[in-house]
Amino acid sequence: MATHIINATSRKDEGKGASRRLRRAGQVPAIVYGAGTAPQSIQLNHEKLWLIQQNEWFYASILDLDVDGKVQKVLLRDIQRHPYKQLVMHVDFQRIDENAPIRFKVPLHFINQETSPAGKTAGVVITHELNEVEVSCLPKDLPEFIEVDLAGLAVGDIVHLSALRLPAGVTIPELKLGKEHDLAVVIAKHARAAEEDTAAPEAAEVPSTKSAKAAAAPAAAPAKDKKK
């Protein structure tokens, strides 16, 4: 597993006003918590963080968070961005116990799709039903991603969670809940079948205006007998 170092410094000022001042100074307020230790307020350089957060490993790896020269093993738990500006507003990190199993979502990397039988067949749609999966393992065994080899994918095939090749020491907790939790990861089907699956149900037949009016109109009163 690759080592990813994130540099930060501790901070004492807290609150919205302090956070605004930090952002104006090119810093990002953050917090690190967990592992039976008190939460610690920290700050990171925004320019460096903006570049780092564009990497997939930032979201799916154990990070070495260096705070004032002291390194802590952490996972990213939350990142808040400005709704329309290229700004990171706040970051949450969680410390980990290296001897305790963790549950974390890791991305799926699909390979050999284009060269598979399904990929080389005209009119076939290959859909990725899942792009990440939650795994359970010790921190040292956490993979940055799981590779899904589609070299043998044929038309009509469905690749389920149970078919994924996992690294040693890694499990998928979802599979322990029963067969109905063995979700589809990849599906290969003809385009026409895919369109039929996604087509909206036909709208219920609407009665014509004339029929509707007739149905809504009150019954006509019976004609009175004319006096002779």
C-alpha cells in the first residue's frame, strides 16, 4: 500500500469567524478525531489540498496526517466544498486503530472491457451498476481499489459482488447478509433489451373529452307529461 502524507498544522482559534479568516489566508479549517483521543482542530494549505483532493487515493486510502511533525494514520470522512467556487471549505479526518478492522468504500477499476466478447459485439450495452464497494479489513490490508477483470464478459453475463477477486484479508460485509445482497456489478445486454428495461411504463388510457364530459354530467331529469 502506497504512503500518502498530508501536512497540517494545529490551530486554536475556532468558530465561524476564525474559519473565515483562515480561508482568506489560503488555509482550510479541518478536524481530526477518533481512536479514543480528543478531537484536534487543524488547518491545511488550500492550494496543496486542492491538488491532492483531485486524486482517487485521497478518498480510498489510509493517509499519514502530519500535524506539527507528529504523524497520525487517518481516513478522510468528509470534505465540504463551496457550491460554485473552486474552494474546499472544511475537512474531517478520522484516526484509525491499526489493530482493529475498519469498513470503508473503495473504488472499482474495470479492465479489459473493450476486448471482451461483449465489448466487441455490436449493439451491446455494458453497464457498471456499482463503481465502489464497501469492504472490511485491517488498515494494513485496505486496497486503494479493486480490479474487475471483464476479459471474459459475454452478452447476457452479469458479474455479481461474489465474483470479485479480493486481496487477502479483505471481505465484503454485504455478502454476509444473504444471497439477495449479492448485487450486480456489471451487466452486458443487447441495446434493445436495455432500452426495454429503462422504458417508462405506458401512460394509463385517458378517456376522450366527450366521454369524460358525458361521465361527469348529471343524469337528465325525466320529461314531464304535457297537460292535455
